Amino acid sequence: MFSPTDVQALRRQLTPIDLSGLQTEQTAALTGYRRHYGIDADSLGCHHSHRIGTVFSGEYTLIAQHFQLPDAGAGTAFLLHGYYDHAGLYGHLIRQCLALGYSVVIMDLPGHGLSSGKPASIGSFEEYSEALESVLALAAKLPRPWVGIGQSTGCAIIMDSLLHRNLDERFGLAHYVLLCPLLYPVGWSLSRYVFYLTRSFLPGIRRSFARNSHDDSFLRFLREYDCLQARTLPTAWVAAMADYQQRFAGAAQSAVPVHIIQGTDDGTVDWRKNLPLISEKFPAGKAHLLDDARHHLVNESAVFRERLFARLVRIIGP
């Protein structure tokens, strides 16, 4: 079991990450963390070196991890997790990227996982983009090609950065893969009015854990065994999402060919509304539907993950 006490112990041990340095010493706290979340060497199933440490971005102290293969391999994959998530939950995707020959870099977003910040809150999605840029800048010497893979809010960060911060021109990633991208959530037409009426006196609401995967063991793990899960939905985060939506609507088109993979049983994002809007902004992009898959694609049940990873191989595989 990985407890809040273990979280604090691990945070105290971490120093600035050196993505080209020696692998991080496996202390009891770090070993417990990696085993609890299934991102230890045995769980990932291949030989690699592991680094974990801090990255500074604005007011935040981010925690980033680097899973490095022994040789240059196919390049480097940068993973961006979704809202309420953290790096520890992305073992399936990390394992798949390593199997394809990509070393992996993944950070906990501000307010998530081991990183600093108010839990599950943010002042602006631009702070997420700044966090991504801070990590990419540190990674300048890592093997290329680079690929970016986002889940939900992670996709929003990629799209926002492409449309407003010249991400592609500055860092030159070879592929951008968007898994169930966040633009408008389900029920936003009604819930936004409730938000605007209550945000001045209600700092947040109690989180309801969604059935966003067919993997019941994963859903139970989130509810009962993941001490890094936030339990509220801050109104500040909703306001930041609304601002992101407005900036998305006002942005010029991008020529970057993004790849969207979307489950058709997604009850979190309004994908039928979102996909045409995203395709309008990224006309060179391609959308791939996974029939009956739910929102949390990287932690779907095995049958859906197999279909997801088969599609991913066709996009970024050798």
C-alpha cells in the first residue's frame, strides 16, 4: 500500500531530474511507489533505466519520470495524462511505448500526483502548456524522433500548445496522438450555467467517480487504493477549461496532422460535438473510432487496450 505518508517521504527525497544522468537510486519510498502503481521494472517487462525528479515551471514543482531503453531505439515518447490522473496510472501505455522502442518521459501535471499545486486545480490551461515546455526544454538531447501522446486533458494541452504556442515549430515532434481529447464535456450546455451561477460562492463540488472504463478493477483502484486521487472538482479548473474553449474557438487553423483515437462509448467528453470542431482546426488530422470503448482509453479493459495499441502501432510504430 502506498500511503499519504509515503507520498511525503518520496517528495522529500526528490532532486532536480537529469534526463541524461545516472538512474535514480531506488529508495524504499520510490520502490513502494513504483510497485504500487505497476510501473516497476518487473511490471513493465523490459530492461530500462529509471529517473525521477523535479522540474520547475513557474510557481510549480513538477515531478517528471524518464524510462530509458539501453539504446537510442525508436526515439522518445512524451506522455500527457488526463484530469485527476498521474504518471503512476499510465503503466499500460508506458509498457507499450517501450515495446515499440521508445523511451518515455512523463510528468505529473500541476495539482496532480506528486507535483505541487492545489489538488486538481489550475489558474489557466496555459500553465499546463508551460509545464510541458519546461519538460521538453530539459529533454533537448534525448533521442529523436519525438512523439506526443495525450489522454483527455493531456490532448487539450497539446492542441492548445499547437494553436497558440508554436509547439510544433519550437520542438518538432514527429507525431501527435490524441486519446479522447477534451474540448467540451458531456452535458456542458447545462452545467456551464450552473457553474456561472455558483462559482462566486462555491469553490468546488464533491467529485463523483465516473465509470469511464470497462475495467472494474481499475475503477475500484482509483476509488479505494489511490491516495493521489483528488476528491473535489474545483470551480477554478472549470473556469480554466471554459477559457481554453474560448481560445480554441478563436484560433486559426493548424496544418499539423494530429491523430485522434476516440471511443464511441465515451460518457465524459462530447465527442460527437468535439470531433468536427477539432477537425476544423486541424484539417490534416485523422480520426480513428474505437467502437464501444469508454473515455479512459489507456486504462480500458484488455480487449479495448489491444485495439487501442494496434491502432497506435500503425501511427507511431517502426
